[in-house]
Amino acid sequence: MPSKKALSIRFKSLWTDIKESIAGSDRDFTSDSIGKALLILSIPMVLEMIMESIFAVVDIFFVSQLGADAVATVGITESSMTIVYAIGMGLSTATTALVARRIGEKKSEKAGMAAFQAIVAGFSVSLLITVPGIIYAKEFLLLMGASEEMAEAGYLYPAIMFGGNSVIMLLFIINAVFRSSGDAAVSMRVLLMANLFNIVLDPLLIFGIGPFPELGLMGAAIATTIGRGLAVCYQFYLLFKGHKRIRLELHHVRIKLKVMFKLFRLSAGGILQYIIATSSWIALFRIISELGAEVLAGYTIAIRVVVFALLPSWGLSNAASTLVGQNLGAKQPDRAERTVWITAFTNMVLLGSIGLIFAIFPEPFIRIFIDDPAVVESGAKSLQIISYGFVFYAFGMVLVQGFNGSGDTVTPTKINLFCFWLFEIPLAYLLAIVLDMNIEGICIAIVAAESALTLTAWYFFRKGKWKLTKI
């Protein structure tokens, strides 16, 4: 058993590492111990993901006070906004792979060039979503199963969210630039700033506190868009004026067709990968909408709680992705593989513990947001069943990010296509509608699909072909 002195030394060393990770580090993560590199990178990434999940939780907390229809409108909109998130995350995946590989090769100039191409690509794609998102917001709600009353009362929420999608896209991509270069603490601070604005503006604009107008559901969308928009302005300031691992200069501000082509080639797999995964949630929402507004509202709240639990695990996964890219750039493929296994097992322990709590005590977490008995019942059932699969989710997400960090975005795309579209959606319809298992059937299908994804990813990751990916 270690002596008190030895424990004290270890604690001081751990505390020093934690402070360094939050303040920002200039370490070479390809030469440090894997455990220390993972710790220093993952802490700000976990905090970053918590900041991202707070957006969803804060919004639903205030919106839930407007009633079940308002919550259902947010749920329908968010289920389809996942397409925007999918494109942003796909571009972020390609950005992470390119920038991390160049940083590992000690080519910071090329990393900066890749970063600018990613920003241009993200903004250009966002413009294609803005106009139709604003014009057809009401029709979109009706298409997704909302009642005429819900669509008429809440169409401005999706109009503003889709109209302002460029700030979401840029926030994702530029944070990926900082994160993959090793400046994870910067990404964390950016989202902290965005959250502070959103937390303050949400109640002011939703309920019309003080001199602010009472905008209801529309106020939530405006608050979120303003908060993220100000964070993007701060990101650009840091990119051009800051003193970080990666910095943009005026000579980077030009289109490089070769780099752009490589980025789109990589991001195509990443975008398709996330579109397949996230669009399956849209299909699930469409099935659930047949079960009534109370069930849809309960499921929406349960998913927000699940997201809050999962996003810190995504932080760990992103750390693994960055380290895989940098280590492959430094010609250390075995070290890249060890990083993934260490992260995956760590994630299983952490997320599995949270899942156990949700499985035993699901109802109190739903009651934080709403007291409607019917909504609480469906939300608690959803949270309880979905939490049974947390151990599988934890392992699978790290393996998938390991592929993505290497630049192999094709393998996760194929896995997602099989597990979500060919397995999860048909199974959900069969259980929920045909066999009349309602929301329980939907949630069982989710757990089954995520478990299948993990087992499939484990098989292909062990084969090791991802180590040979050239980018």
C-alpha cells in the first residue's frame, strides 16, 4: 500500500496536470506517456462537451414551462437539426484528421492552410440550408407529425434555428481546429462563453423579463443563436490574433483546391456517417409522433438527459481521435492503437456508472424538467431502457472516433448504415407499432442497434487496416 507521502506526491502531480489541461498546454502529445496525454487533452474536451450539452438542457428547462406542445416542437426541430450537426461533425471529423496529422508531422503551416479550407467549406454548405430552412419551417413541422396548432404556434423556432445554422457549423469546425492541434482548452472556453450568454438570454427572451419582449418559443431560438454567434466571433479573434498552436495569417486566406478536395473527400465519409446516424433519429421521432404529444415530449426530455450523460464521453472519444491522428503523423501506429483501447475501457467504467444510476432512478431526472404525469411516465421509461446500453455506447464511440482520427471515415459509415437504417429503424417500427410495445419498443431498438454497432466496430478495428490510411 502506498505511503501517505507517495499518495500526496501523486495527488499533487494529478492536480498539476489538471490545472495544465484547463489552462492550456504546449506539450508534444506524441512523446508524453499515453495516460498523461489522454488526461491533459480529455479534461477540457469533456468540459467542452458538457458545455455543449448544457445548451440543450437549459433550453428544454425553460421551454418545458411553456407546455408539452412547445417541448414537442423543440424535439421535432432538434431531431432534424441533427442533419446540420451531422454535416458540421462530418466536416469537423475531416478537419481533425487533417490538422492532427499535420501537427504530428510538425507541419503547422499546412495545418493552418487546412483549417481555413475547412472554415470556407462549412460556411458555404450552411448557406444551402439557410434559405429553405426559413421558408419551409411550418411545412417541415407538419411533415414531421406536428398538429396544425403546434406548427402555427411554433414554426418560428425551426425557422430561426435553420436560418442561423452557419454559427453551429462554424462553431463545430473551428473548435475541431483548436482541439486537433492540441489546444483543447480553447474549445472549452469558447463554449463556456456561448453558454453564459444563452443561460442569461433564455429566460429574458422567453418570458419577457424587464425591458425584454416576451417571445416565448422564438426567444429560445434567438438566445441560442446569439450565444453561439458571439462564440464564433471569439473563435475568429483567437485564430487570427491569438498565440496558440495554430494561427491563421493573411496568406492562409485563399482557396487551395488540392487541400479543399482532400477535405471534401474525407468529410464526405464523415458527413454521410453522421447523416446516417442522425437521420435515423428523425425516423424514430416520426414513429414516436404517432404515439401522441405526451409520449414525444417525454422521449425528448429523456434524450436530452441522455445527451448530457453521453457528451462528456464524446469528449474522451475526441481526445482519442486527436491522439490517433497525431501519433499516425508521428509514425507511431502502435501507440495510436493503445490510446484507443485505454480510452475505450476508461469510458466504459465512467459511462457505465452513470447508466446504472439512470436505470435505478430514472424518474427524478425527468421531473427536473416537467411535472406532467403522462410526460414523466414516458420519459422515465425511455431513460431507463436506453441507459441499459451505456456500456456499449461508451466502447463503441471511442472505436468509431479511432477510425475517424486516422482518416478512415468509410468504415464507420458502412457500420452506421447497417446498424441504424437496416436494423434499428425496421426493428423500432416492428416493436413499437406492429407489436404495440409503444415507447418501450423504440428504446429497445436503440439499445440493440448501438450494441450491434459496438461489436461490429470492435471486429474491424482489431483488423488494423485503419493504421494504413493515407491523408
